[in-house]
Amino acid sequence: MKKKIVILSVLGVLMACGNNISYAGVNPFSDVPKSSWCYDAIDILVKDGIINGYNDMTFKGNKNMTRYEMAQIIAKAMTKVDMEKEDKELVDKLSLEFKDELDNLGIKISDLERKSDNILWKGKIKYKYVQENHNKGNDKHSNKLEMRLDPKAYIGLSEWTANARIKYVMYPEQDSNANTVVERAYVEGPLFNTKFSAGRTPIEITQGVIFDDGFSGITSEFGSNVFDTKLYIGRYSEIDHDVKENENNKDITFDYYGVQFEYTPQDIFKLNGGYLILNGIDNDTLIKVEDNKANIWYVGGEYKFTDNLKLIGEFVKNTEAREYGNAYFGEIQYREADLKIPNSWQIYMGYRYFGRDVVIETGFDDVKSDQKGLVLGATYVLAENTTAELKYFKGKDISSDTNANTLYSKIEFKF
């Protein structure tokens, strides 16, 4: 048991450097820049007695190290059993950064996540309250308590996993329970040098503008941390989401084919783009398109001006839409709400335009399909893994050209 705990600790260190150094496709014998925060992390671990060696067992703080040399040091640190919480977090961060080098040393991050029962459990509990106001008279409010479990089971000694998402929802004001649903159920693992998944699997495209949902089908991801490609083939159906729970979802079914590209030449700059074909749309009263199909292209990205200031945006167009086929947003984010750091916080301000005939099940909480306007919000970390969010939208319902505003609040605990 102690041995497993030790290995888990070591992998953690390797993850820490990952935020500032790109590891995919990097020469393992290239120097880690002296400006990298990894040196500070290693220095802290040395002072705390977690790391006590560099070749001759003396840490040479004045010498640049190669990525391979640093991975060796981290691998030694992983043999430590008793570590303070802060040291363990540094180990976790470093392990992600030097994942490839650790793999070459025969240490796999996925192996460290495994529990004695071969199942990893994650989840969240959240409460949210939403107040919507519309000139056309459809004012409404809702509050909801939700519990979500995301189990991951490792299949034998392979790198394949079986994954699920189980969700239970309660509406306090109605004193009633929604159905407990299995939102996701899929297998995932390496296949022909790709990351492959099959089943009711998540869709991660357009930064959440069109979908933040799942579909029944297969996905394949390949490439590197610099240039990555994702392929999607499957069928989207009303059974893949709960329309009653979120009225922004649209009760439609269609065949789905998509490709997305992501380009990250630097940590401060990212681009994405892609193309989707939706065939056989069975309800064109919710999305008005020609010949029951949608051809959608999109492009977007993000840029970090500083560690505390980031600009993100996306533009999406459905070329088969009859009327409202465009969707886009731009947003400035200041600071970062780190779940591990109580009292950390983030604020944002932006603009949304979400055309009715392209947005299907958006992942944005502050605005719905067929709305446009200004948004602002804040997130505050109340305690480790516990956040409070407040978001406000003021604008219009696009198709009716009437005023609308929304106040969204949420408290969430992740485990």
C-alpha cells in the first residue's frame, strides 16, 4: 500500500510543470529554461526533503537541466510516502508536464490514478438559482440541486477505461425529484495511435457554443500538444439529454459528422476550427434549416496577455440556416479561480450572440439560444474544491426583438 502511495506522489510532481512548458514533441534532452517555474518547484521539494539528489545526490541549482534529467529527479521524488499537502500538489503538477519523459522511464500517469479496486471516482454537488425576465411575459425562475458521479474503471492491465456519468436532480420548490439518468457510458483507450472512444460519449467543440452534451457514436483524437485533430461520427438524439431539466436544450435528432483542429504553438496562444455536418434533422421548427440538414463551420481561440488577463472568442456559422445562422462571443477574463486555493477568484465580461438556427445545447450558463447581449460574472473559491458563481446577462431575445435579462447563481463542490 505504501508503495502505491509513493508512486502516486511522484507522478503528481511531474504534473506541476505542465502549465508552463509544452511537453508533446519536445526533445527530452533539451534544456528546461532557467526561467521555468519548475526549478522553483524542485527547489521547494529539495528544501522539504522530498528530493535529495542530482546525479551525485546533490541538487545543482545553478545548472540548467534537460527534461530527461528533471524527469529522473521527479521519479525519485515519487518514491516518498509521507508528504505534506503542498508538496504533493507540486508533485502532481510536475508529473503532467513531464508525462512523456516519465513514460520513457516506464512510469505511466494513468497507472498512478488507479485505486486498489481499479475504479476512480469523481463528481460534484451543486445548487443553482436562475431568474429570467422577458418583455414578452415569459418571466420565470428555477432552482435545482444536482449530484453527479463520474466513475472511471480500468479494464484489466490495458490502457482502456470504461466511463460513465450518473446524474440525480432535485427541484426543491416542487418537492419532487427528476429521474436519475446515465448521461454518459463509453469506453476509451488507444487504438491505431489515436485516443479512441465509443458509446454515449461527450462532444467537446466550439468552446461549448453549439453543444455541451453527449452523443451516441465514436470519436478519435490524434496529433500532439501543438496540433491536435478530433473526429466525431454518431447520432444525436433527445435521449442524449434531458430537455425538461434544461429548456435551452432542443428536442431534435440527427446524424452527426464532425472534425475539429486545435493549434497551440505557445502556452499563451491557442486556435481552434472545425466543420460539422448534421443530417436528417427531424424537427426543423426548433432549428430552421434547408433540406433538414446543417453545415456548420467555426473558428476561435484564446490569447493570454498576462498570467491574469485572457481574451477568448468563437465564431460559428450554419450555411443552411434560414434566418439566424450565426453565433459568436468574445470575452475578457481577469485572474483565475483555482479550486485548490481558497479566496482565489475570477471575473469576466463579454458579449454573446447565439442565433436560434445554429445553437442546439449551449454550455454557457449566462445566455440561451436566440439571445444576444452583454454578460458579466464572477467566481470565488469559498474553500478547497468549493466555488460560488454569480452571472448576469442583459440584452434581447433575438427573434422577437424584445428585452431580456438573466441572473444566474451557483454553489458547487467537486470531489
